[in-house]
Amino acid sequence: ANKTLAEAAKRAEKQIVQLQKQLKDPAEAELWRSKGMGLQQMPKKSWRRGTSEVDVPDYMNLGDDGQPLSLKVTLDPDKDFLGNAKACFKQAGKIDRAIEICTPLIEAQQGNMTRWRAEAQTLAGLQGLLGAGDAAAESEVRRLYLSLVDEGLIRIPEPESEEDPEEAAERAALEKLKKKYGKDVDRFVSPSGFEVLAGRSSTANERVTWELTWPDSWWFHTDNGIPGSHVTIRANANNCTDEDIEFAAGIAAWHSKARTKMYVPVMYCYGNQLKKPPRRKTGQVSTTGGAKSIDVRPCLPEE
């Protein structure tokens, strides 16, 4: 526990240093704002492309006569005065936001660092009492231990459970089948025992449609423009039963934006009816010929 407290305090100290690096003096933000205000007052006609520096009135610093002093501003030569003014205000905003976000985080980490160091000192003082069987010391150490567990600094190991060898083999086989077709491609088994594949990303959808769908197999997607996954049954369409089709359509409905609906329209067609539209985005597909449609309840089968 003592080592854990020391490491926690050190991590908090490092985070404080990193956060402080993101902070700048508030006066710098005021300077950027002053530059922006001065640029806004410059006559538009006096700007020429390529101008890299200009003197503007500094309205935040007045002379004895009450008039603004002069402030030199370095310009982006490709932007006019208003464009450079916006850039100045944007820079000031960045500094303000960093101060607003980082300041409370620094204060919180400073509190954590102080607390962990104090707890470490307390624990060190209790070490000698533990061997003597001091009940109060043991109670205090237990409190510190539970506090570290609550903070997530100490993780209680989960008890090892004995797994049946047959169950372990079955689970390993299932994991192997899930990974058979690569990342983000889910695999299911239809009522007739056919593989049903569903993509969970645009890249996985591409793989399911153009690499894993057979020309004579069924391909599924939610209908009526509803975004969703590409799903296919890895079998000749003539061998698929109505239960297989409803099974795959339910998976397509589940992997869509309409998952929470009671019933979802799902279209399905043969793999050889799929085409890549011109200038398409990843995952976009068009179909040729007549496609079928079915209304199903979104669902995933039990493993």
C-alpha cells in the first residue's frame, strides 16, 4: 500500500506538470485581444497583400492625453486586417479556454497529491504498531486499503474459477470462429446450420459484401434508407429456408439505426445483384433487378 500511495502521488505530480505546460499568462490573452481590437479599427483601404507588420491603436493602454498608445502587430500577409483580427481573438480564446479547463484539474491533482503523501506518512507511522497487534492501527490500515481500492489504485484479483474442460474447448472453438473472418465481422449460425456474417464497420461491410458474399447467396440490408450493417448467408439461396432468411434479416435489423423499433423493413437480394455506385463512399452499395423485402423484429440469436 505504501508503494501504491507513493506511485499515486508521483502520477498526480506528473499530471500537474503536464497541465501547467498548457497554461499561459492571462495577460497574454489580453494582449492578443488588444491587437485584435486595434486591427478592427484599421481602415480597410490601407491594407495591401503582403503587409507583414502594422502599428495599431492599443485601446487597453492609454497615454497621459487619454489617447491609446501604439501597438505593433505582426500580420499574416495573406489576410486582411479583419482576418488577422479574428486570428488574434481566436488565440486569446485558446488561452482563456486552457485556463478555464486546466485550472480546476490542476487544483484537483494538487489535492490528490497532498492527500496521497499524507496517507503515506500515516501508513509509515503505523508500521511499527501492526506487529504489536494494535487494533486501532490495523483498523486504520484497513481503511487506507479500502480507500485505495475505491480509488481504483489497488485492484482486488478475481478468484480463479475451475472451468470444465469441455466448456473451455467449446469456448475456444467459438472464439476461433468469431475471428475467422477478421475484425468487426460477426459470425452466427442459422437454423439450417449456415454461416451468417454481419459487418460492424464500413470496412467490415466492404469485406462482407465484396469478399464474403457468394453470387448465388442472399445479401441483406435494412430498407427505406435506414443505415445498417451488411449481412449475408454463406449458402446457396435455394438451400435457405424462410427461417434462415428471417434469422439473417433480424440480425441486419439489429445492426441498424432502427434497432429500437418493433419491426424493421429489411431488403435482400442475390450477391450477383450488388453493384458499386460511381463516386461512392466506403460501404455504399446499389442493387440491380428486383430485391425482396421482409419486416422483422430486430434480434440477435443466443450463442
